[in-house]
Amino acid sequence: MFNLTQDERRIVLFLSVFALAGIMISRAGKGFFFFKEAECDIRNIGKFNLNTAGIEELMGAPGIGERLAGRIIERRKVRKFSCIEELKEVKGMSDYRINKARDYLYIQ
């Protein structure tokens, strides 16, 4: 198919290996190696009181980012949470997100 000299084949092989290594390195930070973020993130250790947790603690629960954490804090300024299901009153909190965060939050 291709009539390449031995030197040309070596160059093609070298470039192929180099390109593959570059792709693997660039993907390493994007989950290419199937590491779960929750297993590597030390913020996810422990439970947080929904009525007293700060923004960083709330963000430690899976499914809760900075915006949702801010909305939760704004909601509890109006009225404290009496159960986890009241998170549905916070804009952007779905049943799915509540179930993901449930193991990291409690009410006291």
C-alpha cells in the first residue's frame, strides 16, 4: 500500500506514539482514566447541617454548585429547613440533585 523506507516508517511510528501520548496526557485531567470526582474530592467527607453550613460546605455535597449553595443560603434566611425535601423550594434543586446530596446533608 505505502512504499515507505525504514527511516520513514520509524518517523511515522515515532509521531504516532508521540501523538497518542499527548492525547492521553491531555485527557488525564478530564476523566479519561475513569476516576470519580467524589472519591478524589476531600470536601465530600462528612455531613453538613443544612441550616448552618456555609457555601463551601454546601458545595461539598454532590450536585450542589456555587449558585445552588447561594440559593440555599438565601432560602434559609427566610425560613429554616425542617426537612431535606424542602430543598425542592430552591430554584434548580430537582429530586435527582436532592437524592445525590442527601447522604451529605442533615437537618438539626
